[in-house]
Amino acid sequence: MTDTTAIMARQREIASEHLLFKLMEYVEAQHPGLLDFMEASLDHLGDPATDDTKDDAGVRQIAARMITGARKQGVDAG
């Protein structure tokens, strides 16, 4: 039996990440400096969990990888 809620959450996450990633690429191409601005904000990013799963560094690493990917991909490659 599949957990429909978990599947839908995963699909929303994938779609949201894709759209955000493409938006980052596009805005950076139009207004250079966005990715630098976003990268500078990572120190303020954290995991809102209040239990043992809280992992601020893990959340920051994911965001940093997204920024790095947007820098590498660029608007012309996608």
C-alpha cells in the first residue's frame, strides 16, 4: 500500500525545487548578484524542527548546493 500523502508531498517538493531553480537561473541572468545575495543569507537559514531531526547545517548544505547548481547550469543551458 502506498502513502498518497507522502507521494504527493514528494512530487510537490520536486516541482517546487525545479521551478525555484529555474527562477533563480532566470533572475540571476537578468540581475546579476542574486545568487551572491542568496548565498550571503545562508547563515540565517535553519531547520524549524524542535526534535532530534533538527539539522540546520543540513538545510544550509541543500540551499548551498542549489545555489551552486544554478551558477553552473545558467539560463542558457536549460
